[in-house]
Amino acid sequence: MTLSPTEHQTLILFSRKGCCLCQGLEERLRALDLSALQPPLSLEVVDIDAPDCSPELRARFDLEVPVLTLVIIGRQLELPRVSPRLSDEGLLNWLQRACSKALGSD
């Protein structure tokens, strides 16, 4: 399946309120132009402690947040833990490499 250059895919941040690492990563991701990536990404934040979050997700990510997953062409890929020391440009480059890897074009 080929993606159109403007078809947004989803970057999911599994997070929880009160987690400084989660909040910091969310702020940094929201400050980036994720639509500039190939493919363009849309950010979705999932609070694993929210009442509508499944017990399976809560159990899976409880001690691991923040966790990023990339959903491209219906496949969900859990990304390695991102370093909080990456610059904004470094984070954007890291995400682009993750997208390229998920599409099999690295």
C-alpha cells in the first residue's frame, strides 16, 4: 500500500497526568511541526489512568510511560524510549527515522 504524501498517520503518546516526563514529552511534541514529516503525523495522547482507558492498556504501560507508538498503514509500532536530552530538531529527526523504518525505507 502506498501512502499519499498528505495522508496523516498517528503518533500515540501513552501518558498519565502528574508525570513530568510525560508532560515534558507531550509539550515538546506539540511544539513540533509533525505535519512536515513523511508521512505527516497527527499526535494523539492517551491517558492510561482515564476511566475510558482499557485495563489491558493500563496494565501494559503502567510502569513504562511515557510510551510512543506509531500507527502507519494500520500497523502499530512501539518506538524505543526517546531521550529527554534530544533537541527539538533531534526529536523531529528521530521521529522521521522511525517513520522511515516503519515504512521499510531506511
